[in-house]
Amino acid sequence: MVDIGPPRSFELDEFQSVALHHLDERRSVVVSAPTGSGKTFVAEYGLALAMQEGRRGIYTTPIKALSNQKFRDLRSWLGADATGLLTGDNSINPGASAVVMTTEVLRNMLYSEPERLDDVGVVVMDEVHYLQDNYRGPVWEEVIIHLPTHIRLVALSATVSNTAELASWISSVHAPCIPVTETVRPVELHTSYAVGEKKSSRLHLVPVLKKGRANPEGRRFDLDRRRDDRRNRGRHPWRTPRRGEIIDQLDRRGLLPAITFIFSRAGCEDAVSALRASGTRLTDDEQAAEIGRIVEERCRHLNVIDRRALRFDTWRSSLEAGIAAHHAGMVPLFKETVEELFAAGLLKAVFATETLALGINMPARTVVIEKLSKFTGEHHENLTPADFTQLTGRAGRRGIDVQGEAIALWTPFTTFDEVAALARSSSFELRSAFRPTYNMACHLVERYTRVEANELIARSFGQFQADRAIAAMQTRRDQLRAQLGESENGDREHGPDVGDRQHLEKTLAALRPGDVVDVGHVVVVLSATWRKGRAAVRVLDREGHVHGIDAEAVEREPVVVTTLPLPEPFDPHSESQQTALVGQLRGVRRRAKAKRRRAATPAPWVGEDTGALRKELRRTEQRIAQRRRRLSERFGAVIGLLTELGYVHEWSLTDSGRILLGTFHELDLVIVESLTAGHLDGHDGPTLAGIVATVVFEPRNTQDPPEPWFPNRRAESATMGLMRQASNVQRLERAYGLPESRDVDPNFFAATHAWASGVGLGDILEDSDMSGGDFVRAIKQVLDVLSQLAIVAPVAATRSAARDAMASMQRGIVDVSFDDGDGE
């Protein structure tokens, strides 16, 4: 290891030394380690290594908020001259030795200006688990596939458990890549369960785990699920602890600062208001004065009108008391100030949505999780082990705390065992979300032959994982064929060699959730994984106990008796779902026992129904064929749709196709369809901005909106034309079997037009149910599309109108807000 990198006052951990060694040997690395363990040092070492070699380094993050924070961090280490930032709407020193950017910006650079990467030696991809994000995930795979092989890759994540699989894929499509994994937290985590009593102010705080297993004491707080829900409701003695009493307890025990995750913007604000109304103050006079000084310095460019519109005085008063909210409804300037104050140790209690867990550098002494479920915008879903690990990763400050504290609050909807299962689990299987997009398809047509393009699609992580799944399914198919042959021939005496360990491993790996298997007794599969050449299966027995099986534990070859239907989405840790499966399993067990009684020998497939075997064999063969075709067929459908609309002709881009080539947006096809149809031409700047807002706006409120406002009939006609184009794209997507693009919405037209026309923030928010943060984020997204129209629009007047709109909109709170407030 060479003596470079940021200054450090600590000895390197083993995983850091291993990662640095491989970077020295010009290999890429995938580093999976707990939050706060020092992954970032590996990334910064990679940047320093590139600069020592006379090359540049690129540091990518999934969202602009993280890019801005990393830019500030690197600038404090390397200095302003050596540090740059590119986030689409911010360009600072783009030719610097170390440039921070979002992953989308790097993807766009790979397609449009690949020569800019000739002198790059290292690319860091932070929060690489975003690869499974439905919207952003495909971009990450595009970058890895197209990245020049001379560039070393440093991929970082706190939660990936299939690091070896990811590194194997990167090695196959890019260059040699080594998985580096650390599972031990730098600060030990202690997880507690907080329960309040209805008839008193007493608060129970019990450990969730004892010696690595669920603490039996915790189960006494569970409701009696066997009793009728209506009779049971209200009769139990327990309640969810109040936010104020939790903060008070933590303060008295010396466990502040704390982050409380609430999963609701309104809940975060209500918590701050309740604590302030109760007179809670967590700072002394000196700390309050320092907070006031920093707030004034950070917000010095806010004028009086904007301060009033954003309730600045109320926000500042809460900060001076050491209390804050953190969520996407806040303007980025306020969120960044909260982050700075918390990192400085001045804030003691922050109430946040889960976006705070996504890489923002805000470690705490304690993390409190109010509920183990969250609302996605459409339905409630349980936290996954990865979610829980990500949230609790904030607990414990390295070099400050000996132990971090995580506290889960009691609710009537969650059992203690569900809390314990999350606390014990550290498994997060990264799954690809890769899909061919319209813009991606245009770039493939532009740069490759049809055969080469299909080969590139086949190189995706999605296809890599599909191929591995196909191998497991093929093993199952072969087993079914053997069973069917034995059944049809009447031979019940010989089966596969159950002593063959490799055969057993493959048979276990082929199991899938919901399979009911006979392993001497009947169990239902909750999950099956393949790691380091071995299968590990978690199963549920008829008594409701969850345990693991592997090739060494089974006494006979596992035989699938049947497959139980699973709820969508299926959560293997959900007690309610497990209870339902046990009920189904008991009925299956009786049928399986009857089959075993009728069997002449204990051979695995005695008594199997030939028709059922044929049916499962046919289903397995269909699944294999579908997996093989899925991505290639989808790419073919995308090309077919683009051909029908005139973007592609005989594997060449048309003029419209070249416009789409330079358009990067979730609804890129809708934008270009509207542009080429003339709906964006002939407007002044504010009107063009309002029409563009129709594409970017996604309302949070599901209630019926008011009638949209337009300044004139031409603007209304153009917007309605854009909406027809969007409907036509959706119609074609249905016809080609592609997922439908989301709807467009004209209800942000008026606010955008007003802002582009110079109307003040207070007047706009007064007539809207939007928060300041939502408004700023939406305006930033409009600006991003306008910046693209200023380049790709065929009509000069439209390009000019886009530039005029941008000039009038980059003012006030939008101009001083450094990021776009991604997330919830």
C-alpha cells in the first residue's frame, strides 16, 4: 500500500487493507461493510491512487443530495482547485482531479462524450445497492457494462450480502473484481424493545436479543392473536410509547443525540411541534447561540418574504432547542443545515423519514424506529432486513460511543418475534432491476449492430442472475424428469443417490418460497440461497418454528409435495404470513402422511401423482424458457415500438431518434413525441416551463385535484396535446407487452408558470398544498428538462424559450438550494 489518501488517525481494519491491496494491484473491488466502518476511506484511497498516477477520479452517488455532501467532504480534503461537481443542474470545476457526480451524469457522459473518460483512473460507485432500484437501477448496470476496462471500479454498500455474485458479474463484463466483505460493526449495536403501560407512565425497555437469540421476555408483550380481534382490541395493557417520553428517557440515560425514524413527513413535523409545545429544550445557552449563528450564516441569502413563506422563525426556534425534522418536504437548504448542525453535535433529537439513512453522514448515539412498516404511496409494506440494517446503521459514532443503541417501539400490529427476526438478520440479496429503456435502445442502435446490442443486453446483471436461476431450475427439471420416469415405469426402488452431496446441494438450491418439501417431516420453504457452492434453506414447520436446513442436515432427498400460494408481496419474516402458511401446511401434511403410508418403500417419490409431476415439469420448463427470453424479448419490444413511432428504421436512428438520443428522463419518449409533434413550439418561457411541468410533476395527494389553470387557449391546447401523446405511448406499451409509463399531470402548470413569471414563493405556496421542498424539487426537475430542450429542440425559438425560462426560474430559494431534495 502506498502512503496516500486522506489523513487518518486510526489503524486500518483488515477489510480496508485487503481492499487497498487489490486497488494497488489494479483490480476493482466491491466493498460491503457496516455503516461507519470506513468504506469511504477505501473510495478516497482509490481517488488518491488515480491522482498519483496522473489520472482523474470520479465519485458517483445515486442522488444529488449525496453528491453535494461528498463534494463538500472532498473539497475540505483536496481543496477547491482539485474538486469538481456535476449533477445536471450544477457544474463546478468539471475538469478537476476528483469530480463528484450522480450516476446518471456519468451514464450520459459514457454515451455522449466517452473521450472525457480517457484520463480517468478510478470510478467510485457509492450506495451500489441502488442497482436494484426500479428507476435508477438500470443506469448503474449501463455504467458498469460500458465503463472502459482501464478504469478501476470501487463499488460500496453497507447492506449487500451477495457481494461475491456482484463481483463475479463485474469481472465478466468489465475487469477483474474482488469482493471484500466486513460484517462486524465498528461500534457494537444493542437493540431494545420499548413498551408503554396504558395505566401508568411506566416504560419497559427490554433487550431484543440474548446470546444472539430472541429474548423470551419480549413475547409477554404480544397480543393474544388466538382471540377474536374485536374482543381483543383495547383489552391489553400495553401502548406505543409517546415520542416525548422516549426522548426524555434517552436524555436522562445519556443516550442522545437520537434519530427517530417515522416514515411520514407530517409525523416528523408533529413530533417537533409536540416537543416544543411541551417546553422541551435539549441545548444550553451556548449551544443555542452557536446554532443561531450557523443558521443565519447558511440562510443569509433568504429574503424576508421567503423566510415568512417557509416559517423560518419557527424552524430556527426548534433548532435552537436542539430539535429538528428532516424529510423531502423541507427545502434543501433547511435539510443541509440540519445535517450540518447534527454532525456538529448541536442537535439532539431529529425526527426523519428513511431517506436520512441513505448515505447522509449523520451518525447518532441512538436510533428509534417507530413502526416496522411504511406506506409506499400505494400500500403498507413491512421493513426488510436490509431496511432495518440501513436504519440502525446510524446508531453508534465511531471513536465516540462504545455502543450504539437501536430502539423499536411496541405497536399492536407487530409481534416481538418479528422485531427479533429483523434484529438478527443481516441478509440482503441484491437483485437486478435492469430493463432496456427507450434512451438506452437508441444508444445501442447508434453504436452497435443488432447482434452486438443483444449481446450487451445479455451481459446485464439481470441476465447474469437469470442464468444462475436457470441452472437451478434445470436441476429441478432433471429431477422431475427422473421422478416422472420412475413413476411411469413403476420402479419405486431406486432414486437419485441421496449420498451424493453435490446432487443434494443443487436440489436444495432449486427450492423456492412456498414449496412444501418432505425431508422426513413436512415443511414449507421461506427462502433458499446459494453461497460459496452450498445451499442454505430457511423453512417453517407445522408448529410454526423457523429453522434452517442444508445438505448435511437432511436425512433424505427433499421432495416437493406441493407449492402453497404466497401473498404479494411475500415477507418471509412476517409472523401473520407465517401463521397463515402453518394453517395451510397442516392440511398438506395430512395428505403427505397418507401418501407415505401408501408407499411400498421410503423412496422420495413414492405415491407421487404422475399428472402432478407432468404439470410441475411443464411449469418448470416454461419458467426456464421465460427467463431466457425475458430481457431479449423486452429489448425487441422496445425496438418494435420505436420503429412503429419512427425513431428507428432498419437499425438506424431517424432524426427523431437522434433527439431521443439526447433526452434523459423517465418519460423521455413522451417528451420527444410532444416536441416532434410541435406541442412545445411557439410559447414564451413561462408557458413552455408550465407545459414541461406536466411531464415532471407527480402529485402526492391522491384526492381529486382542482381544474388546471392555463394562461390562454394555446397553452391549454398544447398541454392537452402532450397528454394525448402520453396516452398514445401507454397504448403502444400495452400492445407491445411493456410496462406502462406513468401518467402525466397538468396541475403543476400554474405554479411553474407563476415562478417563471417572477411571482414570489409565499404567494405560490399560499395557493397550493405543496411544501417548500416539493416545490423546489419539482422546479429543479423542470429546469433539468428545459436544459435538455435548450440543446435538442429542432426549432430555434423553442431552444431560446427554454433558455429564457431557465434564466427566470433560477432565483430565490431555488437558486440557493444546493440539491434537488431527492427522496421522501
